[in-house]
Amino acid sequence: MPELPEVETVARLLAPRLEGRGITGVRVHWTRILGGMRPGTFRSRVEGARITRVWRRAKYLVFDLARRGQRDGWLVGHLRMTGRMHVEAPDWDPGPHVKVSLALTDGQKFHFIDVRKFARLIHTRDLEQVLGSLGPEPLADSFQVDWLERELRSRRRLLKPLLLDQTFLAGIGNIYADESLHRAGLHPLARSERLRRAQVERLHGAIRSTLLAAIAREGSSFDTFYRTPEGLPGGFQDEFLVYDREGEPCSRCRAIIQRIVVGQRGTHYCPRCQRRPRSKR
DNA sequence: ATCCTATCCTGGCTGC
DNA sequence: TGCAGCCAGGATAGGA
């Protein structure tokens, strides 16, 4: 599903096609994608604005908007599980699942497509209100071992749900949580407050290296959903060590990959590389 | 504070 | 072949 590496890929590929373009028209095909704003209000706030920058925060895509050279709000998109963004020629058919389309000053059209109906594209004048509760970016310089150690110790959480908690650390989803834990040699049910320094260091390094490797492959496409704005699949699914590999041998130790449910989420791990710490009482 | 459950959705899969 | 039922999952709200 679109997580940090996929959203980063979308932002990088959209940026050169959107930045500097004005929005000349708005078509909302499915109202609820606007997150409660009336389509007329959305149109009046977006039409005539210029997209000055396209960037990513956590799993959100952010389009900075301006009018007459002045900052004028933001478009904030979330792909959830099946959202896709495209910039295409005006005669391109976005198919039956298109939710909102923007006509651009260069004649191209931006389409936000979603088979399911969880994706959102909202307009806001208060970006902090939308993004303010998110934890730090794992690829930012501010994400340091000392910070991670302090935060892990200050909570009493299972590692897997904690990694999925966007207010703790932003951008990790089910795939990269499982992959990072395997690379760190940590069990998904390990308790955050019990990690030793060396384990925190391994987790910190594993999160960063996993995300960077996935970005280098333009994300993961193991089902029919995630595609880049160019319509191409990512390649990181070829490097999965545990995710979606239940019953297959661990490529590191040959033990059989297990699947359990943790916090309502399918969770994949190697029982030999990721030993469950005995729970003391 | 933390965990659990339900909700939103639908394509794809399983099993009969 | 058809079809009912289940499942996946990101975010969030409400309850335990």
C-alpha cells in the first residue's frame, strides 16, 4: 500500500509536471474525497491558483498554492490504499474510478483516481492543523538514535503497532514496519520500553535503510493497486524479506516465515531471526 | 496510557 | 460457472 516510499515516488514524479502550473478548472466526480468541503467552495478556493511546490509529509502529498505571488492555502492528498495520481494529456481517459480532476495551464490534466473510496484531497488554509500531530520524518536529520531510544522507553507499546502509529514516527505502514523489524532482528511483539541500546541502533538503521532502498526502487507493487504517476509498478516487492512471504523460507536463515495478526494487521516475521523476548512478570 | 473494535470500500480470492 | 462470503489495509473514533 502507499507508504512513505510510494508517496515520495509520487511526489518526485508529480513535481516537475505540476510545479509552476496554474489550475484553470476543477471537476469533482465524487464529493466525499474533499473531506466534507462543498464542491463549490473547493472549486472557488482552487480554481485560479498556481501550484508552486509539490512535496511529501508522512504519507500525505502537499501542493503549495499561490495567487498573485502570495501563498494561498494548500491541497493535501492522501492515497490511503488504492489512490493514484496522474498528469496526462487532456484526451486521456482516467477510467470509472476518477474522483477529482484539475485542468492545468499547460493543457494537461491532473487526475486523482481511487478504486475504493478512502483517498482524500482536501483544501486547507491551516497546514499545521492537518499535519501537526504527525511524528518526525524517519529520513530527516532530526531522526536520531538518541531520540528514538528516549521515545521508545517513554512508551510501553508493542513494536509493530508503535511503528504504525503516525504520531510516533511518520510514514511507515504495514509493509515497511514488517521489513524494518526483520532487518533489525526484532520481534513485532517486543515491548518498546525493553529495547537495549544496540537494538535501538539496529532499529534506527533498519528503518532508514529499508525506506531508502524502497525509494530507490520506486516503492512496492505486489498487487494491482500501487503504480507511479507514469503507470509503472515499483520494484521493491522483489526485495521483500518477510512481507507477503508467509510459508516461504527466510532468505537469511531458511526458517519458515510466519504470519500473525498484531493490532488487527497481518504481520510477517522470521521466528529464528526475530526471537520473541520472554515476557517477564 | 494503551489496546481493541468497528468503520469506511471493493477487487480478488476461497470454497461450495 | 456462478455466487456468497471473506479479506486486505490507513486512519480514526469510541469504548474497555
